[in-house]
Amino acid sequence: MPRPDFWKNDKRYYDLKSYWRNLFGVNVHKLQIDAGFTCPNRDGHVATGGCIYCDGRGSKLRQKGALPSVSQQIQSGKKFYKPHASKFVAYFQTFTNTYAPVEKLRSLYDEALAEEDVIGLSIGTRPDCVDSEIIDLLSGYAKKHHVWLELGLQSMHDRTLRLINRGHNFSQFIDAVRACAGRGINICAHIIVGLPDETDEEIIQTARTLAGLPIDGIKIHSLLALEGTLLGQMYKNGSVKLMDKEKYVSLVADILEVLPPRLVIQRLTADGYRDIFLAPTWAMNKLDVLNSINKEMERRDSYQGECFVK
């Protein structure tokens, strides 16, 4: 397939920077926020212990002590990124950022949107923590602002979700996506490549299924073993093997080929905190992984959407 004209980049996929340049005509940057949320998969509401790959520490800010306010975090981030962007999206990232009463959420989101040059929100959460009240709230913001709801899925296969202790199933993800459809909210799905016991075919099945849903973006993460997590312990005792770089790059290229060309690719790999990082070592060089994915697409002479079936 030819390279779509609306991709304003030198990549073989539609990246977030290009999407925002098309939409707003300027560089837009996400400002990461830790608003002090917890997770129902940790506090006993759903389960305890969290997902097997999660270290539970939260952001670096949280590790330093009392969290600065949302507005303070935004002001600090703007100073750092201002030379590279003129508009910003407040990214509520740490843990489950819809896991609170609606009025508390409204207060936090309003605080972010009151900051100069903040044009929207990106809310990271779980599909089982999105009810009708929260959707109404986000839909209201979407009438005047740019809004993304980031839903952690990781895999469409319930067997895998149980294995990694996600605490929700695939049907709950489907319900959340359908409830948001037509409400002006952009949906970004998160998946992990290399989860224990998943076959290549199952990974691609997740991608193909997402390609047929009313979502607008995707984040693809590599599986990381971190000290202090169950996965880290499994890695150290040899009960789980992590994917090598060549395999990961090839599978990500396969995934990109089956996704629609207009789906925004927000992330293609992951890197963890260096002080607790165990493996795989190749994941620590994020730029090398991204370059390798693009080179693999070049080698194949393919693009995002090459094998997309409507």
C-alpha cells in the first residue's frame, strides 16, 4: 500500500506527534501527572498484589514524598517541554485515574484544564473502572477539549488476563469501548507483547480484534521483568522466558500491518525504572527498538495497514 498523505512523518506508521500536528497545527506534548490514585487490583476491591508485572511504586514523584498538586506538576512539566511544544495534554498516568468519586475526578481534571496552553486530557484507567457517570463527565469535557481515555487491556484472551492477575476480562473492555462510542472520547487501548504462554497467533488475534473495534489509538508495550514483582521472581527462578528483541520487533511489525492506517500509534515499546530493571536488557534502549521496528518495516517494504481487513 502507498504511504498515506496524512502521515506527517518519516515513519511507516501513524505516530501521535503527526496526529496532533494534523489536528492542531502545532507540536503537542503529554505532561505526565500522578494525582495520587490507587488501583482496585491492589487495594482489595478487585484483588491484592496487582498485575504480576507491576511494582506498585507509582511515579518517581510519589517515591520522593508528598505529591505536588496537579497544577504544580503541569507547571513544572511545561517549563521542561516548552521549547519542544506549544500546547499540552494533561496525562493522568499513575495507576487507575478514574478510580474515585466523580466529583473528585471533576476537581482534578478541572484543575488541569485551567492551566494555560493545556488543551485536553488523557486519562489512564482500567475497563472495569469506567461507568456511565464517568463517561458522561469525560463526554462533557470532550465538547470543548481534546480527550483520550486510555484503557489497559494487555490481551484479549481471558486465560492470559487471569494468568497476569488483571482482575477483569475482555468482555469488560468491550463494554467500556462500546459505552464510549459516539461520545466524543478518543479511546486508546494498551496491549503487551510477550505475555507468558501467549502464542504469536494469539498476539495477532488481539491486534486484529482491536482493529475492528471503535478505538482511535493503541499503545504496544514490551513485557518487562522488574525487581519486586511476581514476574520478576518468575524470571529469576526460570519459570518464565522473556522475548528477544528480534522476535519482538517482528511481532510489532506484524501488528502494525493489521491495524487500520488511521489508528494512532502512541507507543511501540516500554522501558522501566533502571534501579529495579531485570530484563530484557534490549528494552532499555528505547530508540534502538523504535529504529529496529522502522527498519523491519522498510525491509518488508510495508506500512501500518498493509494487511488491514475492514
